Amino acid sequence: MVCPHCEGAEDVFSRGYARKDLESYRKKGASKATNVMLDLFKSVGVTGKNLLDIGGGVCAISHELIAAGLSHAVDVDASTAYINVAKEEAERRGHPDKIQFQHGDFVQLAPEIESADIVTLDRVVCCYPDFHALVDLSSQRAKEFYGLVYPRDNVITKFGIHVLNFFVFRLQGNPFRTFVHDSKAIDSIITGNGLRQIKHKNVGFWQVFVYQRS
């Protein structure tokens, strides 16, 4: 079954949007929030490890960790445009053979996805309606580390997301929506799958969490 929300994501994360994101990454590097995760993973060492990056976008996490010694990455993304620009960047950096791309809804593809040493969801939880399934299935697949970046759970953020959904997506007739999910509920799912929180940092609109397998 095709997820209407994911079909809407194809329109939102279009070729033009993905291209601008790639150009920004090439000029400025990964975002501040993403770098919080990257710095932690690099500090513990990633040589020989593998990565599952869900909704990886331009694959900034994959590119940066491969440069730091990561052996292999799997990127699962609902946006064809983002997969295309991520492949282009992998070619440019000389490691196209180190990233495997899968297009589609991770929750539906999960039975086919193997576990990885590191699992990341960078600004992905806020783009998916069923956060419970997404977080549960993805955190189960983290052998060592699990990292997330998603919006801070407060009144201001919720109001901003509501305005965005109404004036941008609903009026355009696009089924895609963004969400501010409950942080405590997300943490409960992750810790219930045997991971403990080792890092939390607020970075502007975003909050960064990293968990480690107990």
C-alpha cells in the first residue's frame, strides 16, 4: 500500500528543493544540529562500522562518517529527488559503492531492512504521522547507537507547525504534514527497546538526542 503522506513528500521534497539543499551542504557543510550527532559518533570512532540513515536527504551523515572511516551506509528515503542528489554527491566524493539507496516508506520497508551499528533519523520524525511505528522499528535496528534530530516540544513550535501545515500544505491540497510529537513518548519507546540516552542538546528550533545500546 502506498502511503499518501509519502506521496505528498515527493512533491514537497522536489528536485528543486533537494538541489538547493545539496548546494547549501557543499558550501556550509552539515547543519549545527546534525554536527552534534556527527561529533559524538566521530569521538567514539566509526571505523569499520555501518550506518542506517532513514530519511537521509543529501546523505550528509553518510558522507561525513564515511570520510571518518565508516565502512558502509544504507539510506532509506521517500524522496526520489533526494536519493538522486545524494547519489550525485557520493559519486563526487568517490564513494558511490559505500552507500546503498532504498526508495520508500521505512515503516513499510522495515521487514527488509537489516540492523546497523548506527541508526539515524535527522529531521525525519517530524515528517511522519505514525511516530510510534517509525521510532519503534528504527530503534530496534540500532546495534550500538541511535541518533535523532526533531523539533523541540513546546507551544511556540507547535503553533509554527500548525501555521505551516495550514497555509503551505493544506491550501495546496498536499496530504503531507509536519508534526511535533511528544518527546517523552519518543524516549519511552527508545528506552523500551534497550537503549539509554547519552546525549541531549537543544539547537535553536531542533533538539538532538543520541542513545546507546545498554
